[in-house]
Amino acid sequence: MVSLSSNLLFIAFVAYLIGTFLFGGAVRSSSSESTKSYARWGKMAIIVTIIGFVSNLGYFITRWIAAGHAPVSNLFEFTTAFGMMVVGAFILIYFIYKTPALGLFALPIAVLIIAYASMFPKEITPLIPALKSYWLTIHVITAALGESILAISAVAGFIWLLKNIDMTKKTKQRFWIEAVMYLLILVVGFVVAQTSFAIADYKAEYSYVSKDETEHTIEYNMPALFGMNQSVALTENAFEPLAEMPPLVNAKKLTTVTWAILFGTVIYLLLRLILRKRLAAVLQPLAKKANSQLMDEIGYRAVLIGFPVFTLGALIFAMIWAHEAWSRFWGWDPKEVWALITWLFYALFLHLRLSKGWQGEKSAWIALIGFIIIMFNLIAVNLIIAGLHSYA
């Protein structure tokens, strides 16, 4: 069952890649002179995407059966579920608005999320007592669904910005849209770094003494940059950690993130050197035929739908589970704090949209920043900051 689950996830990954290229064909042929070609490319693209989504859903169900619990208990499972829901949210919106440009940019995000997830341990492990609750399943799935719908608003905002920002002039808008591209490349850097050290079979063990004077060992799969206080290398030729970290920070995972940033920066610079232009400028022609007013509407509608779903999952259901697991509704754990920050940000989005009339560029930027906050919560808070919600 586990093998079948993995194969279904791989099929979904490949289908999303193929769907991306097919949506690219639909975008390129979206003109009055090629209506038939546009319809043909668009139809093939959405069919392949649906096949991928069904396969992804099959992965989710078969892994649930194999594990005996909802597959959202570790970072691999949650992130793959998040990627699946991003595609599901896109399919729903596509049948409402019929815009292939959304698929051209939404599917690569899902591909990137699944590739990122595949870098984490895939083993099915027994749940600790605090996780054995159906409220956990409801909380995590609903929160991920809300975040996936909010992600579509960011995709629509990104397309709006790509279409309307003048890449030939040195402006703040051009700088920040390129900064977004750099952040996306950092995720690619994470995948490349993990894969490279895995191929090299790099492992290094260190021992350290905790506050209760108990000796522990920790294994690094990347050359150590940060380590526990007074750690001692057990593996020959292992890197000595460059800096000691406070208990609030997970030194091993901070090392992973740092290597991802280094690899991602190198990849970004190489792409700039090869393409000889900003990455946003390379993508801009793909967004030129998009309807700005439609993208603005999709971004707003996605937040209108995603915000209440996120509220239910990340706050209300989360509090019920927290009370069941730890006998308190709120504890200011880092993950709880960032969930609240995300909620407040999107509440501000709706307030500014409805009361101040913020549309177009302002709305697009806010939607994009909101998704960056979601990804910061998914990546940085889970990987670096230690807390009750930190995934193993």
C-alpha cells in the first residue's frame, strides 16, 4: 500500500509538470486568430491536471489506509497534502473563470511544494498521544485547505504584477517582484542541496550533553554549520559547527536552511548569468495576455473563500485540539503566533479592500505578501524554531 501511495504521488507530480507545459501552450495560442488551438491546449491541460489531482488524491487515501491515520502528521505528509489542495483549489477556480494563465503559474507552485516535501523522511511512524485525535485531522486538513485557496489569490496577484510592472525601468516594484523570484529559487536550492548531499551519502554524528546532564547524539546529513552547545564530532572528518545555538533554535534544521540559501543563491546567480535578464522579465511575456481585471477579481474572491476556511482550521479547530491535547486553548507557541499573524494579515487585506477600495496593484502585493507569510510559517517556523508544533 505504501509503495502504491508513492507511485501515485509520482504520477501526480509528472502530470502537474506536463499540465504546466500544456497551459503554456494555451497561453501562447490565446488570441482571436487561434481560438481552436487555444481551446484544444486548454482542454488537454485541464484533463491532465485532473488526472494528476485524482492520482494525488489516491496517494492521500492509500497512505491514510496504510498509516491508519490521516497523512498529515509529519512535514512530508502535510506538505504533499498542501500541494494537492493547491491544485484542487486551482481546478475549482479554473472551471469558474476558464483562464489558463492561472494554471501556468499555479501548477509550478504545486510542483515546487511537492518536490520540497519529498526531501523529508517518508516513513510512516506511530503517532504520539497528543496527535491521536480526530480534532487534529480536522484542524490540519481545514487549515491546509484554507491556505491552498489563499495561495491561488497570490498566484493571481503575481500574474497581475508580472503583466503590469514595467521591467525596463528601475523601480521598487521591479526590485520586489524579482525578490519574490529569488525566494522561489531558494526552495529549488533546498531540493538541490538535499539531493546533492543524499547522493554523496553525507552523514556526520555529534554528541552533546543536555541541561539534565544526559548525553545525546545527533546526526547531520549536511555539513554542520550550527550545533548544540559543546557538541563533539563522532565522525571522522566531520565539520565542526561554526556557531552554538540557543534552545529555541533547532541547530540541525537551521544548518539545512542555510545550505538551501547558499545553493539557491548560486542557482539564482547562474540563471541570471545564462539568461542575462531578471527572472521576472523572462516570465513576463507569459502574463501579457492575462486579463488584469479578472486576475484582481480572482485574487479577491480567493481570499473571501479561503479566509473563513483558514479561520476555522488554523484558529477555531486548532484551539479545540490544543485544549484536548494540552488542556489549554492558547499557549503562544511559535506556530500559534504565526497562525495568528497570518489571520490578522488577511483580515487587514479584506478591511483595506472593502473600506479603502484597495484594488489592482495594492491588492496584488498584499495577496503575494500573505502567501510569503504562509510559506515562512511552513518552512522557517517548522524547520528553525523549536516548539510544540515543530515537525520531526
